[in-house]
Amino acid sequence: MSKHKLWIRMSSIVLSAVISMSPLLSTTQVYAATEPTVTLVGQDILTTGAVLKKYVWKSTRSNKEYMTNGNVIEVDLTNPYVKLDVMTGTNNQLTKEQSILGMATETKAVAGVNGDFYNTKAEGVPMGPEISNGQLVATPPYLPGFYSFALTKDNVPIVDLFTFQGSIKAKDGAKFALGGINKTYYWFEPGGEHSHIDAMFMYTNAWGQVDRSNDGVTVPTEVLVQKGIITKIADNAIIDMIAPQDGYILRASGKAADFVREHMKVGDPLVTDYEILPQDPSKKYDAKNFKMMIGGHTIMVDGGQATEFSRTVDDLCCYRSRTAIGYSQDMKKAYLITVDNSGESKGLSMTELQQFMIKVGVWKGMNLDGGGSTQMVARPLGEFNPVLVNKTETGVQRKVVNGVGVYSTAPKGDVSALFIQAPEFLFLNEQVPLKFKGYDIFYNPVVSDNVVAQWSSDNQAGTFNENVFTPTKVGTAKVTAKSGNGTQSAEIPVVGRDQLAGLRISGSDIALSEGSSYKLPVIATTKSGKSREVPAELIQWEVLGMKGEVKNGVLNVESLAGATQVQLIARYDGYSTMLTLAIGKDKVWYDLDTNAVMTLSRPLPEGVTTSVYIREENKNKYLELAYDFTKGEGTKWAYADMDTGIQIEGQPQLLKLKVNGDESLNALKTEIKDNSGKIYYVELTPNINWKGWKQLSVDLSAYDLKYPISVKSVYVVNDKMGQDERAAVGKVGLDDITFSYKGQITTPSNNSVKLTVNKTAVTVNSKNMTLEQAPVIISGNTLLPIRFVTDALGGTVRWDDNERKVTVIRGDKMIDLWIDNPDLIVIGKRITAEVAPRIMKDVTMVPLRILSENLGWKVTWDEKTQQITLQ
């Protein structure tokens, strides 16, 4: 690590968290010409004085529209029953990182966001100051441009620059300056000097480990002080304990250690004097009486305007998840802000974050840590525990050093509302546990999970087993819960076939393999537009085209012998949908048991080390790729290079491999070389966020490959952006590199059928035949005999006499039709025809338009002869 750089948790970096120590400030970037919009899409009361608002930001990048989800916790600073405070690690101790959800749950916060930046290469403590519950936990660093957010004793918000001044005085009157309290090592700006050289720092009980900033640059001499008296001195050594509650430990080195030797001895009293001060001496803050204080990074907004950044933000580039904090012009509201870079939500740049903050009401504010650390939690109304509100950038809740929590200080109040917590709608015969919840006049929960309620269904819409309700008829289920003097009823829609607008099987990206299992969620959408996954036990399955079965929503593939495509039919209450999967061919290319090529390790850049080994687990060999990214600059790579002279046969569309993850959050990629010599860098996963074996799959058809191809390498990459968010040292296992050759969904025959309205004569591929019932026109719609036409054009027809239902399956298409009912189900989607199917001369007649549009038939109409040609 260069002594001229400071490693800290940067808010919006993909991999490298190196902040330049240059004193130069970045100027605010020119904002996009297209004015973005910020729309409030929902809000939820959290407690008295705090509300969660949900926003959608929309703008354009490179002439393409995009959106970003933002969440804002708005806190009324004038409300006596709500407060902001700092949450710290685990058990309120530094060095013991924890997710924000963990901190909020532990401290009983109503809501919270992640907090300060921190040196990920050190113990895990905030870079800036921290005051929690009125107690000083950590002091500001001697660094320019790092802003802090604080609340005075009168709950007035402050966003400003602070510094620290302190000293210790020995018995003989000699004094020595204190460098700070509970600080890890850093490098001064400008100059790049190490903070702990010739310096003395204080560590309190809030520092949760015995190692105190020992990075090898200085040799510590430590002094234990209890109740103002020196009780132990360890010369050129550490005191192997956490500081006691009634004292502290001083860490001295160089000139500070000499001061200890010359002026301190066991039994002597020691006096400390320190305070947090504004960097601008003209400002007068009573920091000793601040209620809370948390450090951040650059100023973002001042006077309701985007302001010049107080620190360079070059390493906070790109579009990332962000966290920020600020207050309103009247100083009566505080805002805790997150925006997401996950899925369809595309994150914000630093300048975009400024605009977002302004649009949601921030008058003055700063950014907090972000990127992979961005987390917001909130307690749903009537609940006792918070839940994660935002979608994290890496898919995991990162452990961080501190956060800003929202707390209710309200007393128990009168019950304001009782409600039954249930899904938006229920399915017939599903077993759903209902909860009886409530909150008081201060929006605090009043009914706990162990309170027993008596449940009933007033209109006999279902049955109860304690609180588990089973609806037995379609319509509206009126359920009632009684607990003590509290009674509440709710009307919950119960949907069956007639209330659905759609049903779909989620699994179109499945590549089937013998002996494998696949979860198949079935999603139902009501006519009102609401969606839920149908409980697995309510789905009836049919598997066509292979040997296998679906149990409890999981497809178990027994055999694919002779299969070319598989049709999976799911039915809920007689409403059907179908998923068709083409059967391809898998060919294992690299597994080290029977298939392998020469593999060598290759690190980049200089300083990175990597190696490959053959490992064995349960008599199965695999490749282990180990890496060490602790040295080197910029983006770092660890390659497992393979023999590119061995080409992959055919034109595979999928690449699959098994990966033993290390939870490093590094990316995993592969280099594919095509026949033209071009190298494609194919991402296998953006972050390795799991531990243990997992199969990955990537679609090669998305690349313009010239076949045949070869595999040049599989490699771990640690991008320079946000580097601190990922592990620098780790190892991954690679096994069963497999190429899949996609099959094709076959469409039955290309026959040609010619029919004439009101005539029974018909030709199939010019062969004359006779229909039992001629095509007819009713209300401007042509009806055809479905069985004859389907048989002729390839497909199957099923008849359900009980329901008077016809099911047509052709290729990957399926249609359900009911006699005399204009509603049809086309691959799970409800469609209404102009004319209902009907029976004429014992022949089922269906509308031509529905068939042609949904079965892929080509229709030619001759108005003069009234002849219909189907192909």
C-alpha cells in the first residue's frame, strides 16, 4: 500500500477504494441537459415523526431512458418521540462490523441506513467522528474535506467540517498532544505522513479488540489508565486486553513513546483534555453536548444547490448505489437517503445524487458510504422487527462499521388501529397463516407474535386451524380475529380460475440435465393486476416429452432419452399454462477426471500472485484457482490459462461450469477465442457472493462468435473501482466446464389445408377429404372444426366432457377453450374472443382468428370463392 494513499470504504466504487490524498478538489461535473424527474410512488409511516418515502428517478444516458429506485426516510426533528442516533458494529463496539439490519435489530431501531467510510484494510472503524447517545466514540481525522452530520442538544442539524484538539498531562506537568480517540492509521494530507508515527492515540472500551492500529509501521508502547491513574505500562509492547469501562489505553510510538518513558510511571495520575471543534474557528458549536454525530465524505448540497465537492470524487465514479444524509431548509427535517444499483434500478452518479437530494428536499447534505455497503432497513407498521428496504448492489448485506438509526422514544399509547396481516389475495385451498397486528397512537406495535387470537370466518368462506386459514370457496373471505378487547375483521379476495388474467411458469432459462432438479415457481396474475406465486401444493403438473415428475414445485428429471423437447403443463383450479423447453446436448469439456487440458496460472499486474492446483473432494477432482490481490495497483486479475489450441466442437450456445465460491464478491469471467482470433470477455458472474458449489450458466448466443471457438482462460477479476468491497485474498474451485448445444422447439407439419365456407369439401396437401361440419361465418367470425384442422396441421386436441373444454397443443403453444364461453386461455393468458366456441353436429367449432393468431398458422382468404388456406 502506498503511503501516499488512504484505503477507505468508498461510497460508490466498484472495486478500488483508494482515495487520492491530493488536496485538489474536484469541481462539480456539468449536469446532463435532460432534466431528470423524481416521482413519489409510495410512502409508509414508520413511527411518529418518521416516514419512509419511495421515489423513482428517470432520466437519459446516451439518449437512452433509465430509472433508479430511491428510498428516503424523512424524520421530523421537532417531534419529541423520535430521535436519530448512531448504531455501532456489534454490541455497540467498533471493530466488530455488522449489517445494518443486524444493528437495527440489536438496538431496536425503527429504521436505519449505513454510515461512515472506513479503512477496509484495517480493523473496521469509522474514518470520521462518532458521537452515539451523547457519548464521544471516535474523533475526526486530520484530513481536509471530510464532512460530518450532527445534532445539537436542541436537535438542530449540522453538516460541517470538524477537527480535533486534545492532550494528556503527566504528573510533572509535561503535556503531549493526542492524535485522536479510537482511530485507525491513515496518512496525512498533504505530505502523506503516517498518522501514528511519533503520535499518541487513546483507545476506549468502544474499541472492541486488543490490537490497536498495529500495521507494522510503528512499534507501540501502551499505557493502561483506570480512574485517572496509570496502572500498567508496556514498553515496546501491547497490553493484551480491551480497555476497561473505567479507563482507557494510550498507544504511543516514537517521540510519544519517549514521552511515556520520561514522564509516566505506574501509580501516577494522568489528566486528559480534548474536544471536537469546527474547522472554521468563527463557528461556535457546543460539540461536547451534541446528541449524535457521524462522519461522511464530501459535501453534496448546500443552500439547496449542488455544490463543489470538498474531496475528489474520481474514485466514486460511475453509476452506483449511494447513501446520503441531509436536512431541510427550516432545519426541521432530516433525510436518510439510499438509491439502488440493482436489476432495473441503474444507480446514480455523484452529480445525479446531488440532484436527487435536492429534489427530495435536502437543503444541506453530504454523502455516506455506498456502493456495496448501501443498506436501508425499516420496520413495517405493526411489526416488531425491521426488514431490508432496498436491494443491495452485490445481493448480500455487507457488514459495515456503523449506521444512522431512527428510534422511537414514545411511551405506550392507546391502540390506534388493529389489522389483519394477510396476502393481497388468497388461492382456493391454500393454507395461509394470518397475523393479528396493531399499533398505538404513536405507530408503535401493540400486539406481539405470542398473543393468541381467536379466529373465525363470518361468511363460512373457509376453515381455521388456530391462525391458519384455508379458503374453500371463491369470492371474498371475511375473517375476524379477537384478542382480549380487540377485534378486527378483514375482507380478503379468494381467487379461482375465473378471477385470473394470467398464469406463467418461471423457468424459461432452464437447460435440462438428467438427474437434476429445478424449482418451477408458478406466478398467477389476477384481473386486477396483482400477482403472487401459487403455493406448490395447489398446482397439478403434467410432464410431456420426457421421463420426470414435478413434486412440491420441483421438477425432477429422470431420463431425457429420445427427448427433443419437453412440455410442462401447470394447472391451478383448471386454469392452465405451459412451458416448452427444447432438449439440447451437453458435452463436458473440462473436469480433471476424464477431460482436461494444460492449465497454468497467470497474474496481472505486477504484485498480484496466483496459482492453480488439482484438488480432490469426495473422489472428484477439480481445479482450484488461488489469488492474492493485496499488492499491485489498479484492476487485478488471476487467470487459469488453458490450451487454446483445442477447439470446441460444433456451435454450442451455452457454457456451464460449477464454481466453488469464496464469498469474495470478485467477478468471475472467461476468455473465449473465436475462429477469427477475436477474444470475447464473457462474464460468468458479476460477484462471487456465495460459499460452496454452484452451477453457473452463460448464453454464448448473445455474442457474435465465429465458430469454432476455444477457451483461453477462466479468471477472477478485481476491478479498480470499489476494490475495497471485495476480498483481496481467496480461492475458487472450477469443475465440469460444459458446453450445451441447444435443441430447437419443433413445429408440427407444414401441411396445407384448404376449406370453403359452408362447404364440407376440403383438401389436405391437394388430397380431397370431407368434413362432418363445414366452416361457417357467425357475427363476422369464421368458425372451423378444430379437431380436423389441428390433426391436419399437426397438433393434439383434448376434450374434457365434464368441463366441456377443448385443449389444443401444437409445438410450444397451448389453448384452452370452453364451449359457449368467449374466454380462452392461450399459454396461460386470458383472451376474450368475439364469438364463443360452439358445437355444431357434434363437432366443436372454434374462431379461426384465435387459432391463427395463437398457433402460428398462416391464413390466406379468398373473398371471391370464400376459400380459406391454412399453412
